[in-house]
Amino acid sequence: MPSVLMNDRGFSLVEVMAALLLASIIAMTAVLPVKDISAQMQSEYLLNQLEQDLHAMQLYAMRAGKEVNFRFYENGKYRALSEGEVLMERIPRYPLAFRPLSLNLNELQFNPNGNLRSFGQLRVEAASKNYNLVFQIGRGRFYFLEIE
């Protein structure tokens, strides 16, 4: 006597559609968090690159004994200049923007001893996250503060 569950003809269309629906739901739940992780990785990459560039130009100012000016642009580009010469220019691959807060976008300057000429904050918008880039007075220290 043939069993209802054991059929030689294969699966019905309803069974196949139910299996595909279940597989697509599982796949979608795995894809959604990837967007958040990607945005977080992009912002971390941009902030690390900016931090490395600021440290490199601070060290250049101390090593060369020259002032280094940092210019930030609202479209995300930034450059370092010393005595009219462009030392470094960076155009980011990911979305980045700078906004003035208590510090103008062209006010940042490292003295020959590595200290900052002025202190304050800039807003950094990196990959859909907002940060304040805080420059402290004395010794050229700076850090990023994530804004909720």
C-alpha cells in the first residue's frame, strides 16, 4: 500500500514555494545587518585615516621645524600645507563631510613644536554617523567624540 508521504512523483508546487519563501526570509535577515556593519566599517576607516594623517602632519611639523596648516572642506576633502607647498591632499572614497563648530575649517595649524595654534571642534559626518573632532589646547592632542 503506497504511503501518502512517500510519493515517487516529487514535491508539489506549494511545497517548493514554501521552501523558497523560507530560504528567502532567512537570507534577508542575514543581509540587513550587513548594511549597518558596512557603514560602521566605512566610518571607522575614514576616522582612522584622518587620525593617521593628522598625526603624520604633526610629526612633519616637529621634524621639519615648520608650521603645517590643515584645511578641511565641506565635501570631505582635506589637505595639509606648509609654506605654500601642499604636503598632502586626501579625497575620501566614502561619504565624508566637515562642518565648522567652534573651529573654522581652515583654522587648524600645527606649530613647529607640534602644538596646535588654536583649539576647538569640527563636526565630521562619516558614512551616516556624526562625530565631533575635538582639538585640545596644548601638546596638539585631539580625539573623536561620537554624536548620537
